[in-house]
Amino acid sequence: MKDIQSIHLRSDEYNRYIEDYKEKCSFDETNIISQEEWAVVASCCEDYGLTQKTIHEPPKHRADVEKQYSIILYVKGQFTLPKHASFATERGNVIMRPFIIHDTEVAKRMHIVAHLLFSSKELISPIEIDEEYIYEALRETSFTMALEEIEKWGKAKQSLKIAFDDDGHFKAIELDESNIS
């Protein structure tokens, strides 16, 4: 696959891109834990001293996947952006393939995963734990993993934090350690 060039949008360009391409999220509410979510569970178990009753296969990673992203987006709220877009700039048409970490989607999924783990008694702990504890542990672990992903895929790429409100209005800023939460 041909490498997609890293791009750097000006403030007016990324605001126009977000406004033109934003779409309402369709959150995944299935009661099945995906391979990627099992990876979060495994990491969470290491971090919090929990034990899984059943060990799951980690997801397989594709080689050179980082060359396929042109920009990093950390998104919060009920809206998102597509995985591919063609964007007109002063430099001509630019193909955008963002690496998107959707914080709100992750939070909703971690609630579902925590519920499934708690109700099936999948996790063993030396201390008594409840569903909320599992959720908070998963949430913290998934947040840490998201930061690692941003660091991994974001080298030399523009990274934006985009926060949508319920009406689709947004605030977009350059992402750095001081404003990620």
C-alpha cells in the first residue's frame, strides 16, 4: 500500500475539515468483548493485580500500519470523523486517513466490558471488587494505552484534540500532554 503523507492543517483548515466531515457516532453496544478489548483487560489485570479465568489471544498487528495515517485525532463527544477523506487545501487535494481514538466510544465500551466481566465473574482479585471498580480500572488502563498509541503513531504527525458537544459544535486544538484528559 502506498504511504499516505503526513499533513499539517492550519487552524482554519482543520475547523473546516471537522465541520464538513463530522458525523453522528453509532456507538457499538454489542455484548461481546472484542480482541482489542481483551488486550485492555489483560493489561488491566497486570496493572491492578487481577487474574483472568480465561486467557484470550491478543490481536494481530499489521506491519507498517503507521505509514497509513496522515493525522492523529483524539475525539470526545457524540460525533466523529470518517476514516478516510479527501480534503481540498491550497496545496491541492490531500487524502486524509486519520488515526482516531474516540474517548467517548472507549468509555462506553469499557462500561459494557466491565459489566460482562463482573456478571460472568471472569476476574479474580485478592480484594473484593465490584463493577464500578472494574470499569475505573479498565478506563484508566485504556486511557494509558491510548496515550501510548498517540505517542507511537503520532511521531512527526499533527495531533488534534476535538471535543464535540451534543449539538455537534466543537472545539479543536493541537493535542499535547497538557490538554489530554
